[in-house]
Amino acid sequence: MTAPTYIIGHRNPDADAICSAIAYAAFKEATGEKNFAPARCGNSNARIDAILRRFDVPLPTFLGDVTPRIRDIMRTDVHKIEMGATCYDALELIDRFDVRSVPVVEDGDKVAGLISIFNLGEFFIPKPDQPRKMRHVHTSISHIIRALEAKVLNSVEPDRVEDLFVRVGAMDIRSFGKWTTTEGTKPEESIIVVGDRYDIQQKAVGIGARLLVITGDLEIDEEVIEGAKQKGITLIVSRFDSATTSWIIRTATQVDPMVQKDIVTFSPEEKLASVRRKVANNNSPIFFATDEDNRLVGIFSKTDLLTPASRNLILVDHNELDQAVPGAAEVNIIEIVDHHRLGNAQTNQPIFFRNEIIGSTSSIIAEMFRARGIDPEPSIAGVMAAGLISDTLNLRSPTTTERDVELLPWLTQKAGIEISELADLIFKSGSVILSSSPDDVIQGDCKEYSEGDVKYTVSQIEELGFDNFWKHSDELEQALEKHRSNSGLAFACLLVTDVNSQNSLFLVQGMEEFIDNISYPNVLNHAQIFDMQNVVSRKKQVIPFITSVFDSMGVGSGG
């Protein structure tokens, strides 16, 4: 089955990112579009869990990285042969499946090498100056019988692998057998291929040939059959003529000496960009994907590496690649639905892009339901209402629009829940500070931005009052600095919003010049914590404020 198109929010998702992904997947299903699935690229939290639990909706699939990897392009229905197989086996696969090369394995699918049409060509091309080599076959009688689909009249040690030499009995009886002295080939290592020449058949039996092959599906005298049995000579009948029979016998040679063992293997998890560089100057017809025990799990070619990315994504609640799931820039972004500023998402082709001045992405999805005259399922309506309430702080954020105000009662009515009940569930679902480690508080809802060459992040949490923050402010300050240092940022911020008072505390670590230019008052002599009265929106209030600080510092605007 084709992989679904994943609908996914930003890294470290908040409630709206999760809720809008779920709702948009439901909208696609309701409008008859198939194979869409919600996803997330970060951990859940107490608020998200409470919302999904209330409406009995599962947490979306986790996608930590969508960077194209070998596993995305490799072929797993591999046609392979074992060491000890024959040229006949390899040629059969090459012909049947129209391939140039066949993997060779041993000891339970462990990669041994490959055999290609070029390796086989070197073996079968005539070598007039080496007549003995042209006749040589390293195989077993069983392999020859199978290649010829021969009728067996007498069989002696058919599974013994040995060196044999092919001779066509086309000469006069007086000349037959002289090769034993001219070429040094012993009768007991000779394969005699002959038609209905009774004299040659008898002579072959008489000298003790290893294998006598009668061609053309001809009848054989009982005397010859009895003689072969008495002398311990294998006797078979081929339906082909003598020339064809001789060639097919050579295909029964085991491939082992021809196997190309200087091969390149990769983990299925290796990124395609890295693999392309590594194989750029390698002319191997195929490459191998193996597990940790060197077992073959797939194959691919250079052509496969040029295949366009097959994974499709729809981005919701963001449009900046810095905030997207890792690898998003290397796959197909086919739609974006968002309510934030325009970022740097680039696509290979025109796409559906809906960007609205509205309080939440869930609000946009709700409007799409209404515009199509589709009533969402109660659970989906509840999820959209929760995303709207969470992102607008129950319609009290400055990002709230009249459209949000109109949509919320419609959604809660469809969900069968009161607005106040849902708001209480969301904002009393547990303190992020008390339920998470300091590192998780910082990284839980963290977005990266840039101004010119300066990169920074702003994390946001919502609390009922600031008591929990002050009890853990030292640990949070240390976690914020660790995050800044580990991420190579100029500075990092944490916005702690009191849902009740609609005020925020702003904690900053890093770039001293930026901190010195912040115009909000410090709190209780904390040089890096600022009191932001009536500030609750990261998008509409904090980011514009940071941009204005950079303008005053003469830093060029970016990202």
C-alpha cells in the first residue's frame, strides 16, 4: 500500500498543531480524499493528552525525521542466488526479470557479492588460445541434469562437485580420445556430448568417461546403457542438439569464481544525500542495503537514487522549514494551512497554500468544514474547539478575531460540550512546570526564528499564576541557557503566560546587547526576567517586539 500523506504540525507541537492535523485529516476523509493521516514531530504534553482523552481521539503518529533514506527507494523483492549456484541460475533470473545483476548470498542471506551479465560474458566469450579453459566446467552432474532438463538413464554420484571438461564427439572414431594425450584431460573428468553415433558412444563407455550425454532426444542401444551401468558412467539424454547441449552444460558451472566481491553496502537508514556522494564514482550496477548482521534487506541502483522523493507532507500551523519536521525540505510539501507569518518554505511545484489572519489553524479547518456544508463528527468538532481555545487563550489573546468568536460556539455545539467546561479542562490539565523536566519545559513549545544572521528561539508555556515558575525559576534559567548553548543560538527566551491575569514573564538567556535593549521592566531585580503586562501572544506581540529591538540595534531583518 502507498504510504499516506502525513499532515503534520511544527516541532515541539502545541495543542493547535496537534488538533489541526487531526482535524484536517478528518476533513480530507469527509471530502472523499483518501490516504491522509495526522502526524506529529514532537512529544505530547498534559494539555494535549487531556484534550485527546476527552474526545477519545488517538495521538497522531510520531515522525521524528522524514529525510529520504535508502529504505524509501530500495527494492525489497530481491531476486538472488546462493553461493554454489550456477551460471544457469543467474542467467535464468537475469532473463526472467530483465536485470543486469543478481545479488549472491551465503549463510542465511548474508551478502557475498554480485554476479552480473558482464561477469558471465567474460566466462562465455571464446578464448581460442585457451581451449582447455573453454571446455572447463566446475559443477556437479545434478546441476548439468537440471540445466538440460535431461532424462537420466544412469546416475553415479550426481551431487559431487568436480572439475570436468566438455568434448563433442564429432570426429572420426580413429581420432576420438587423442585429447587425453594432447591436452592432458583424463577420461574420468570428461563429458562426452554425442548424437546417434554408436561407435563414439561405445568408445566413450570404453574409456570410462565421467558423463555421456546423448543429444537430440535420440534412442540409445541397450548395449550402451548396460555398458554405462557396468563401468559406473553417468548417462543422460538431452533434447537439444549437440552444440546447444554443450553450451548449456557450460552454464551449469558454479558462479563462485565469478562473483564480484568488492561490493558496497549501506544501512537502510542512511540518508540519500550522503549515499549519492559516496557512490558518485562507483560503477557498480547495484548497491546493497544490509542489516547489522550483513543480511541482505534490499538493493538499489544509481537510477533509484535519482528518483524524486515519494513522501508527501501537508504542513499545518507553521510554514517555516526551521520549525518543520527534519527532512521536510527534501520531500514533497503539497499543501500548507497556517495562521503565522510567511517563512522560508520552498516547494518544487505550485501548491495549495492557505494562510489566514485568524486565532488558530483549527479555526481555518473549521471554516473549511462550514464552507463545504459538512458537519464534523462530535469528536473532531471538539478537537478543533480545543485547538481554538488553546491558541487564543479562550478568545482573550490579541490574535483572536471575530471569526474565532463566531466559530467557537458552533464547534462546541457540534461537540456537545460547553465552552467553559472545555476551557477549564484545557487550562487546568496540569502545570507544565510541575509535570515536565526543566529541559522539556523549554523545548516543549519552542520555535526558532532569525533576524539577519542572528538565530534565537522563543518557548512559551501557560500557567494558572506564576507560583510554580518562581519555585523553579533557577532550574528553568539553567535549562534555558543549556538549550541556547547546545543549539548554537545568540539568545533563547521563555514566555510564561498567566492565563488568568493575561500577563507574562519573559526570561532571556544569551546576547547581552539584546537584553540591554529590552524596554520592559525587570522583575524583583532579576536582570534577565522581564514583566510583560498584557502580553500573551508569541506570534502577535513578542516576535514583533523582538524585531523592533533588533531594528533599534541596527540588526538586519531576516527569516
